[in-house]
Amino acid sequence: MAIKKSKPRIPSGKKPTQIMSPLAKKPALLKLDDSRKANRYFVLFFFILTVVLYGNTIFNKWAVDDNFVTHNEVVKKGFKAIPEIFSTFYINQSGNLGSLSSDYRPIVKLTFIIEYQLWGEKPVRSHLINILLYFWLSTILFFILRRLLRNYNILFPFLITVIFMAHPVHTEVVASLKNRDELIAFLCGLGGLHFFLKYADTKKIRFSFYAMIVFFIGYLSKSSILPFLAVYPLVLYFFTDMNPKKLIYIFFSIFLVFLVAYYLPRLFLPHPTRVKSFIENPLYFEKNFWIRLGTGLLSLWFYLKILVWPHPLVFYYGYNMIPVTGLGNFWVLLSLTIHLGLLIYAFRKFREKHLLSFAILYYFITIAMYANIVVPVVGIVGERFVFAASLGFCITVIYFLFKLFRTDPKSLTIEFNERAKIIVVIFLLMIPCTAMTIHRNRQWRNFFDLYRADIRDLNNSVKANIEYGEFLMSTVYQDKNYQQTGNVNEFKQQVIISHFRRALQLYPSDYKTLNDLATVYINFTEKPDSAFFFLKQAIELNPDFQPAWVNLALAYRKKQNIDSAMYCYERILKVNPKELNAIFKLADLYFDKGDVAKAFQMNEDVMKSNPDLDIPYFNIGFYYISLGDTNTCIKYWEQAARKRITYEVCMNLSGVFRAKGDMDKANYYYSTGMDEARRMKKLEGK
């Protein structure tokens, strides 16, 4: 007779108590501990990989556009500049070629201000922070991917992250200090996604507010976070069971945050002044939709190409690296076919929430704002523009790699042979990617290394040729041999001239480059006649372009044609009567011509309108010493020194007092001048 075991009776109103031995608890605790331990190993691996890939950037200095965020006077104010960066434009420059004020990115500047306040201006620390941001970003990306792909083998999101980290196309973002804004924007985009996923999992509304705050901070770093407006609903649709109504709520809540971030600065900022340049993007001036569409499709083809084969990588593109073209171009038609096919596939697989559908749509969303079809992009294309979009490409690569070896990425256990094959392929991909990344980092070491490395691949870029020519000109001005003798290495002369001429060959109507080339002939060669040809073309293209008139006056003066030089300065003053440099130069010409009274009068008029300015006192002192009146010269030069201490006026005063035998004053002004020279050198060094 079988004996049945009776269930223990449970008093009514009480829940059954789970009886568990101490040993029964250990497996759960071990599993939790193992998970935490595994996470630490993942984080350690990503840190080591980041150091391997980008550790050599800590030896870099400053390069292209870094002056926007560091190595400038605003950042050097430290914490005192915080109110200024939150109340002014990101770019705020003025010079003889005009003023430039645009964009609003206070968060990225804030990071550099904090750096400067804590450590001073040390590019090593700045590059180290970029490395840490990339490590942090990559780690967060992995954990988000693991959450999205929680039904997949852990190897799948891990390899996606590894390929993403090692892709050489990211070198511009990490190695360039200016592009820290891209790092922070993408990091904040991922941070917002993390909080929205927490909201989807826990239904706690506070996480959605956290997401909106992080998005707001990201937008104040750079508007490249904008695609996340659509990325958030896309991710939540594919990887959660969230109600479609809530997806709409999330989109509109983030859109509202965007509107606040976009319009709030416009309440206190002046109107931006950024002149659209043909050499940056000809599409600024193109009204034909089919031309914009064709060039846009060519831009999309470029992005796919550098994701598949990231070579060559260069610091700038612009006109004429990407041809402006319509639809009757083979590469445009190929791009149209590929992208249309991808979109059709993505929409066909959309309802079944296929991973490739997500990867394709994510790629299109994050690259769309850089396609040049709706809004032209500065530089036409750029490697940094594909930074966030490259994630969609990496997901696709790993997906097809698993398919290649007929391995189910959702399988919790993958056979050793299949796993080994996949890892070997990844390792083989990592070798060239790592080598290319490390090599490219070295090229970003400083201006000269970057320009020299890239210029051979930028023969068709107007702006790149101009920038390299202007950079070489600046090195000549800083050369002590040139400052002392006025001599310039003939080979360097020819290199500078060749790059300006190449820019003009590509775009003959660039009056600024015509003026630059004329500057070379005036200052670096003994051929002022060659400058006339280019300056007259520049003035014909833009009659109000002041630097060309200044150079034309200088060329005439070198030819001893004082009347023509005077006409040039009078032409400048006719347009801008308060242009002090033109006034002083014209006064000097009157003095040279013998009209001493006119020269004195022009400087005295400036004294009345600008009583704190030292230059007219120095000029009049120079006139008096030229006339042999040393005592009156000293009187004016000492007044100039009281207005502002400069090395030049102190050395001149030291010289005249030494000639008069007054050694006390001679030594005083010499010492003061040397102190000022050391102070200026220290500022330049910072």
C-alpha cells in the first residue's frame, strides 16, 4: 500500500514561508558575484584597449581648430570665464578679414576651463581627458548593447563594442581636442538612452526626466546629439514592449527639450555672423534640388566608403574633394541603388523588429543631418560626422560575421570551433585597424605633422591648400632669421606659392587667396611687381576688401610710388574713416613726402579721439627724432610709455638716453623693456 505524503498545513491568512538551507543561497550569491566580476573584466579590457589605441595621443600638442576650445584668451581666464562662455558664442573671432561668431557650445568649453584652472594649459592632460571620455563612452555603449541584446550571446555586443572602438575613422574625434564636443554629445546621447531604458524597465518616471536633462547637456555641447530625437523611440520600439503612445510621448518630450536648448540662447545672444563660403561647401549657393540630391548621394557614398576602407583620412575636405554633381554620375547611381535597397530591406523587416532593420535605420537617422540634401554641411563631408553612425555599421559587420560561420548570435552557448573562428577574424581585423589608428594619432601630433601628412591627399581641396600655405607663412614670420635679416628659404617660398597657386587653379575667384599670394611676393621675395597682378584681381572681385588695399599700398611704397600708396590708404579711409592703421600709415607717407604738418595733425587728431592710445605719441616722437629734435622726441616717447609699456618704446628710450649719457634712465628703460619682453614671451608660451 502506497503511503502519500501530505502537504504541511498552512494557517489561514499567512503566506507560505520558503524554507531554504544556507547552502541553497550560495549559488544565487555566486552568480551575482560572478556577474559583477565579469563586468569588471569587461571594463578593464575596454580600458586597456582604449590605451592601446589612443595612448600615444598624450604626446600630441595642438592641431587644427583647437584654438576654439583651448590655447585661447577666454579659457586662460579660468573660472572667471564661466559666465562669459554661457553668454557668448562658441566661436567669437575678429580680424582684418572680418568677424566670425556662431554656434553655442558652452559645455565643452567649460571642461577646458576647469582643466586650465586646475592644471594650467597642458595639452597632455587635455588629450588624456579625451582618452578617458572615449573609454567611458565605449563602456557605456557595451552595457547598453548588452541590455538591448540581452537575448543574444554576450560575445555579440562585446565584439560590436570592440570593432566600434578600433575603427580608425574615430581618430579625428579622439585625437583632435576641438572634437571633444562630439565625444560629449554622443556620450550624453547614450546616457539619455540608458535612462529611457531604465524608464522602460522600471516604469519610474524620474528616469525619463534624467534622460531629458542629459540630452539638454549634450545639446549644449554640440547639436550632433540631435538624431537621438528619433534614436530614442527607435530603440524603445525594437528592444522594449513599450506602448506606442509612450513612444510618441518620449519623442515630443525630447523635442520640447530641444526647442528650449535651441531657442533659449537666442534670447540673449546677438545675431550670428558666419559668412557662408563657396570653398567650404558650394551647395550653400546651389538652388537646383537635383544637384543637391546628387551631391548628397555622393556624400552618403563617401561615408560608406570610409567605414569599409578608412583610407586616406584627412583633416578637411571641402571644395573640390567631393564633386558637385547631379544624378547622371555612376557613383551617385550606385549610392542611390545601395541606400534605396537598404531602406527597402529595413522597412520590410521593421514590423518583425529584425536587428538589421534597426542597424540600418539607426545608421540613416544618425547620418541624415550630414547628407547635404536638406542642409549643406561645412566641409561637405567629414570623418567626425560618421562617428555615431558607425555603430550601425559595426552591428551589421558582427551580424554577418556570425552568419558567415552559421552561428546563432542568440545561442547562449557557442561551440568552441565557431567561437574561435569568429574571434580569429576579429583579431585579424583588429591588427590593421589598430595600426592605422596609432599611425593616424601620430599625424595629429601638431599642425605641421598633420598638414604635411595630409596635404598629398588634399590636392583638390581649396581650403586645405590655403590653410597649409598660411601655416607655412606663419612659420616664416616666427623665424628669427627672417626677423633679423628678412631672408626666406627659397624652397619654402616656392612651396607656399605652389599651394596658393593650386588653390587658385581650383577656384580662381577667391580674392582672399589672391591677396595671400600677393603677400608672399611682397614680404618674402624681391618681386613686388608680381604682387600687383594678383592684388588688382582681388580688388576687382571685391573692391571693399581692405587687406588687398593695404598690400597694394605696401607694394607701391616698395616701388617708391608714394602717391599711389597714399591713394590706397585714402580709399580705405573713405570706406572706414576710423581705421587707425590706415590713418597712421597715411600720416607716415605725408611725412615721407615732406608734408610734416599734415603728419603731425593726423596723429594729434587720433590723440583727441583716443586719449589712452600710445601709438600716436610714439609716431610723433619718431618724427621729431627724424628731424633731429631728440629732446621733444623723448617727451613724446615717455608719454607713450606712460600710456602703455612696450618693448619697442622702452628700447628706443634706452638708446636715446644712453646717447645723451643719462645711464640711470637708459638702464631703467632697458630693464623695463626686457621685463616686458619676458612677460610677452611667457604669455606666448602659455
